[in-house]
Amino acid sequence: MRKECFIMSEKPELKLPKTLFEKIIELLSILFLLGMYGFVILNWSEIPDRIPTHFNIMGEPDRWGGKWSVLILPIIATFLFKMMFILSKFPHIHNYPVKVTPENAEKLYRISRKMLITMNFWLTLFFAIGTWEMVNVGQGNEGLGMWYMIGLLLSIFGPMGYYIYKMIK
């Protein structure tokens, strides 16, 4: 076996201050997280004992669970937010579609960090909407239908595609 298979590639480590845009987007993501928990706490007495826990591609509930299930999305969102927040601080360990050199490292790192922060924002927003949707549909109201699923998929793959394109360009 070759030794270099076990050695991480040498990418420069740079300390890049966050832009105002990145700070605002992270703050909004945190507010969505807090909003999810606040929504659950403030509406706990109104949440039915049985709520939808999964929706099919058309936005129709296809699995139901107990009242405590409403905490699943906020907990997952918190975990994902923390992981992506931490990962955004170490762009030198990310994978890139082009070779990282001392000349392009700053540009690639900034793009990669912005991609993670933006994806974090959209995921947190859609998890907040999903939490509301679980309660709303559980109360017998009309759901968002397939638009929620379309928005969720676009929130993941839209920023990813856009920022990867910017890295290659």
C-alpha cells in the first residue's frame, strides 16, 4: 500500500473573517431554530395528541406519531445547524471540484463557507416550516402540498449547484 493514501492533502489554512452577509444569514438561521422551539412551547397545549410525522412527495401525511414527535424536526435542525456551522469554520478540510492552490484557496474557501452557511439557512427555514406543517395538518388544516417538498429540495441542491458552479468558474 502507498503511504500517501493515508496523508491528507496539504491545503493552506487561512483565517478568513466572516462577511456581513454571512453573519446576518447565520443570525437568521439561529432565529429560525429558536423560533421552532418557541413555536412548540407556545403552542404545546394546542398540539393534538396525534400529528403527522412524515409526508409523501405530494405533501400528504403518510405516517403519524404522538405529540412529542413535533420535537423531531427541531432536534434534527439543531444537530445539522451545529455540524454545518462547525464545518464552515474549516474550509481547508472540504472537498473541492478543482485543485486548491495558494493562489485560489481564499476564493474557494469563501465560496465553500458561503455555500454551507446558505444551505444551513435554507435547511433551518424549511425545518421550521416543517415543524409548523406537522402541527397545522395535525389540527386538521390544509397542508402546503408538494410545494414544501419542492422548496426543500431546491433549498438543498440550489445553493450547492450555484456555489459549485462558482468554484469551477
